[in-house]
Amino acid sequence: MSLAAGRRLGPYEIIAPLGAGGMGEVYRARDSRLERDVALKVLPAELSGDPEALSRFEREAKAVAALSHPNILAIFDFGRHDGVAFAVMELLDGETLRSRLAAGSLPLRKVLDYAGQILLGLAAAHDASIVHRDLKPENVFVTGDGRIKILDFGLARQSIPGLAGDDTRSPTVARSTEPGTVMGTVGYMSPEQVRGHSADSRSDIFSFGAVLYEMLTGRRAFQRDTGAETMTAILKEDPPEPADSGARIPPGIDRILQHCLEKSPPERFQSARDAAFDLQSLSGAMAAPESKARAAARPRARIAAGGLALLLLGSAAAYRLGRASAPEGSPTFRQLTFRRGMVRGARFSADGQTIVYAAGWEGNPIAAFSVRPGSPDSSALELPSADILAISPSGQLALQLGKRFIEPYVSSGTLAEAHLAGGEAPLERVQAVQWADWSPDGKRLAIVRDAGGSNRLESPLGSVLYTTAGWIGNPRFSPSGDAIAFLDHWGRFGDLGSVVVVSMTGKVQRLSDGWMSLQGLAWWPDGREIWFTGTKAGGNRALYAVNRSGRLRLVFRQTGSLTLDDVSPREEVLLADEDLRLGIVSRTFGQSADRDLSWLDFSALRAISSDGKRILFDEASEGGGDSGAIFVRPTDGSPPMRLGSGVGMSLSPDGRSVIAGTPNDSKVLRLLPVGAGEPRPLATEAFDVNWANWFPDGRRILVSGGEAGHGARLYVQNVDGGALRAISPEGVHLVPYANLISPDGQWIPAIGPDGAVWLFPAEAGSPRRIPGLAPDELPCGWNSDGRVLFVYKPGDLPAHVDRLDVETGARTPWKELMPSDPTGVGFIRAPHFTHDGESYAYSYARILSRLYLVKGLR
């Protein structure tokens, strides 16, 4: 079936053909609803006319759409129009791996990079109980920026009459996954597929081995004159020795290859993650040393690029390999912490030998420790529970005491000083401080705190250098003391942002923008570069450097997420290898125990329905892909339904619509239907939106945001359009992640310019205090008659929720919330309740981290 340009299939207008194959024709098309170009695959007639096959395909497409992984082709939609069945996918720019292999084998650097990405995509699919069953070079796409996308999850299901010779089109055989039916692609099938047995994740690992062999050698692992002979070879023969093709494969990689291609599934890698682990842990030793002349000529960023440096995997085997086998010039890694828990900041002392850090191990409170490289043990410091903010040249510690989270990424506490040598209690200096750093001479401090409705950087204390309606993180003095670098986060509720430098006279330079996640910053000792950890897609931060002119370069990347803590004058680096996950816990009416409703890797709860039967959440890290993914999920544990991309903010009172943030545009909100319907943009004029909530009447929306150069405030807008109407002064923020409009729509608990929570009227009137609310407490919900607020104290673990009478201030304890495994849990976000208090849900953040001392990064 050929479709002419201009023909419409539902909201999609055909622009031009892109290609054709056994699974149908692919077109470039225009999505008129979201005004973007997409790839539209028209399914073959035999599939469109088979209701059972079409139903199965639709189920599989929905499951794949829910993955939203950066290494898996995103499926946006599935539909039928005028008898034509089609799938709508993201439009890619690049070429298939088959095209890349047309010229022969790939360089080892590329093989390791591509193989690692393929395994990550497979691991994500397998975690969701999805097996590809037809992995081959045609189904692996390489984008223009080097990202791997696995294609045709759930799509490669075609019956081919006969078994003709295996050609470059890699024919696919059979269409059923039932035992006794052959399914897969000749030359890439696993032995169990050839025998007609059911295929599980280990079958994909065998197919991956065949693809890996081809990338390394430029030849197919199993190729004979006919399909039947090829299948016999898969069952009974090993691939030709790589040396026969002239390929020189390092022994470690060859062992991994052979382990993937074992005939018996129990003898293979048992998971794609295991294969990725072994591949990455060997990659540092696989790179041949470069000549000195070539090393001097290349960009410095390439030392760690492409997966050739030893990765921070935290295993004793990988650590020993890095020390004993890494080529000269490669970075080396020494693991400093070994207990299960979370490291929250580390600094070199003035001698460059002692490292001080704060950590919470095995679910215990945060404590301060010191460690010296070469010693396996950390020593506890005689200090109260505190975060380490900075160390002066004289050994004076800047501490944050009484830490409490006022927003998910922003904590506040009392700034105190103590000497590393101990002997005296910490001296409290300033309250409500979020960050601090010592100047190079140790004579003055830079601090970050809220004041006047804005977040501001001060140095010396009281002298404002920079303000923002968002939040400032990781301020660090330059080695010369003439400037401060920091991370400028535009929204209060996330860690998107920019790398900024401000001089001591207030001159601002924005060095690098557009980061999806930014955490950790330090100056290189010569002051020419600022190093930081960030990512522009997903949640796995890598190590970057930017100079004072804005020239950016990649220093080091790994498969997990990194946070930079410090750089010493001797050019040694402290890096935390982090596993950050956001999960969801729920309990609804009639349940006797909590249920974990976490989905991918960063499940951020946004709302619970009025009847407690559904939750709204989104995925904003790796699982959410480049633009995030919004879901609605039943609280009975059934799989979620993906609504679209972006950030979910609020579920309408009738449960039919969701307010969503627009990816990469903080000035536009959207209304997404839950079920049938069309998304609709909701313009919010010329300011950045922080958050939005539905009013109980379902006709109005409460918006929190601010114009450039002004503090945030509250606005009301009708769902049907119209101008925004301000209802608060500047400097007023919504309580993060909580829908707190009273049941009658009259009162809104919000954080005022003084940092306290007030009840602001939705119409005329004056704000009023909430009697009995402690300064470090936040409200998180109302009861049915609007007389009681649920309140809790952010940062407390477990989270203690009380019922507070808004007229009298009387309170009664209600719930204590904590995941069953407390290790690494650093924060519980605002819980969501039904008005009757019978159902609730909350998100929790868990960070499990290991601290490393790294030498040799440049």
C-alpha cells in the first residue's frame, strides 16, 4: 500500500515515504495536534486484516510505549483509519547499524559504545517483561549524535513462506510466540527459537552476541547458503574464529562474546545488565595505548569518551582491574566508601590527603566521617548530624545543622563552623542557609538563602551578587577568589538549569544552558575551567568542563549517574557514583499493607484521584526519555497508561484531564485527556510556570510562576482561556507537589515572602496565618469539610503526618510514613490523600552511592 503526500490518517498528514520492508511502509508525517514531524509505519494488509494479530500488536505497542527509554525507539500512538492500521513513532536522523556495517567491522571504541547502549535498552525492556525476539542490525539505529535506538519492539512479527537464503534484508520467520513455532530472523535467532521453544530475555542476549560478533568482525556469526543450513549452524556449530576475518579481539571481549553465544540458555548471561556490567568493567583495559604525539594532539575530552576509560562500577573486580591493568594515561579509581547508603557531600582538606564527607549508612541518620586514601576504614567525626558544605585552608568546616528539605532539591539549615581537629562544639552563625563556601583565603563566606521571595547568593554576608526565582546550588569560589561559579536552577521543583559565574562586582556570565539535571561543581586548580556533573537528557549525569568563554567538553561518562564533589590542588577528583531512584508507595481503602507502585526509575507522584483508585505520576529521568513521560495508574497495581510527554502536575476533580508542563517550554501548559480526546495548549503569557493545580470546581486553574526579574506569585486562569489574574503579591510559592486548594475553593496554603506558610484567599481578602503550624512544617492536604489540614515536616524520616485544625490549631497524630527498606531514603515528598483520609500515596527518593578518588582525569 502506497500513500500519497497529503493523505491524512487521523491527525497525521503524510509528507513523504521513508522506506519499506516486510513489516510495511514507513512515512514521514506531520502530527497536527502537537505540530511535530513523526515516523508513521503503515502495517501490512495481512496484519491489519487479522483481528487477533492486530490486538496482540496493539497490546505490545502499548507496553513498549510505556518504556520511554533513551535507547528504545519511542512509540507515540497506534490507530486505524479507513481500514489502514498504523503505528506512530519518533522520527530519527541517522542510519541503521546494517548501513554502518556495509563497509565492514567497526572500530573497537564504537563497538564498545554501541554494545553498551544496546544492552541498556534490552535491560530496560526485560525489566518490563518485554522480549524483543528479533534483534538484528536492521533493528538497531544509530542517530546522528551517536545514540543507539532499538527498533521494532513488538513490531517484527511477520510470516515468511519458505526459508530462502539469508540476505541483507534478514527475513523474519513466523509470527507466533507459542512453543513449537519458529520465530526470529535467520542468522540471529537463538537455538531455542530455532527449535520453536518460547523465547525469554536470554534469547535476546544470544541475538545480541550475533550482532556483537558482526560489529567486531564485519561478518555474520551464522551464515550459510540456505536458511535451513544457517539454522543448523546455530544449533550445532560455533561461529568462525574472529582471527579468520583478520579481527584482533581482546581476550576479555572475546570471553563476553562467547558467553552471549552459548547454545544453552542457562550457560549464557542471565540478564542484559550482567552482560553490560562485564563489558563495561573490561572496557578500560581494552583500549590500546596511544602514541605520545597522538595523545598530545587529541582533544582532552577523549580520554574518557566512548566507554574506553574504566567505569565507576563499584565492584572489587573492576577496581582491581583499573589499578593493575589500565593503560598509561587512563584515569584510575580508588573506592573510598563501602557501606550501603548515601553520601551527601565530600571535600578535600587543606593537606589534600584527608577527605571529609557526610553519609547516612544502613538507614541511620547523617553523620560526618573522614578517610585517607589507602585506608579501608572511615573514621566518624565528633560532630552532630550535619552536612559538610565547605572546608577552609585552615581546616575550618562550614556545616549545615538541622537540615530540612523545603523543596525536593532545596534544603535549609543553620550554618555553623567547627574545626576539623575537633575539641569544641560547632558555633552557629546564620539560620536558614542552603549552601556555603569559603573563599580561598578562608576570610569570608559565600552563602545561598531565601530572602524577599527570591533565592540569592551573598558574599560577604548581606551583599547580594545574584538572585533568582528558582534556586542556586553548589556555589564555589574561583582559586583566585575573584568570582563564584554556581548552578542556576530555573524552577523550584527540579534540578534543570545552567552553569553561571558571577564576579565579586556582580558581573554575570552564563557559560552553559539547557541541562536537564545539574548537581555538583568545582573549579579546576588553575582556574581556567569549571567542572560539573550534568545531563541534557534523562537522569544519568556525566562529568563535563566549561571554560570562562563557554567552551564545553565532556570529561568522563559512565552508564550510571555521577555527582562531582570536589577537585584538589593536585588535580585529584572526588566523584560519587549514584543510583538515584524515586519510588511511589500507596495504600487505599481496604488494603492492609502498603503497595509499591513505582514504575521506571524516577516515579514522581503528582496526585491521587478523589476516590483513591488512580494516581497521576511522571517519569523524568532515564525512564522518561528526553522529554519525560506522564502516566495514570490504578492503585490496584495494574499497569499504567501513558498520556504523553512532559511533567504531570494535577489531575482534574472528575479524573478526565491532566494539567501538564510542556517539554523544553516552561511558558506553556497543556491539558491532556485521560482517555479519548485531544491535547490542548494553555498559554500562560510571558513568564515561567513553576506549577499548576486544578480548583475543585474543575473550571479554573491555579498557576504559580514569575516574570523574568520578578519573584513568583499565584494566578488564576479559566480552563476555557482568558487572561491570568494575579491573586497574591510577589514572592509567593506553592507548597511543592501538593494540591492544596481547600474543598470549597476559597483558600490556598502557600509559602509567603517571609518563608512561612499562609492561607491566601482565592478571591478578595487578606492572607491569614495557620494557627499551630510549626515553622518547619508544610501542609499536604485537606479533609472533606475544609476545617483540617494534614501537615508534615519535610526531611523527617519517617514522615509524621498530623491533622491540624485551621481554626483552633489543635492537632492529632494521624500517620507515620516510611518505605519498608529505609536505606538511602533521604526524602519523602508531600503525601497525597483523599479527603476522607482512607487512601494515600507518596513518593520517596532513595540514593545509594559510593565515593571514589579519581586520578588522571583531564
